[in-house]
Amino acid sequence: MTEKEKSQLGLLYNANYDEELIEERLYAKGLCYEYNQLHPRNMEENEKHSSKLY
């Protein structure tokens, strides 16, 4: 069972050494960074970036 599968089942897991979870975490951090760099009046881009996180 992978660490991601454990997390989805609510079991204890270690996200520090699982390449899939590390990659997903870096992707989410990148999206958050891009979102935070957008101008607040740019609602279309803000919505586009925030929807990627779900």
C-alpha cells in the first residue's frame, strides 16, 4: 500500500519520502505562489488558479 493510499484511508503515513506526495505538494505550492502573485482585481485569473487546487 502506498503512502498516498494510506492517507486517503485515514491511516498514518509518511509524506516525507514518498515521491508522488512530494511532487503533489510541490505542485500545490507552485499554484499557491502563482495565485499570490496575481493582482486582486484580476478575478478571472484568480478563479482559474484557485480552481486548480481542488
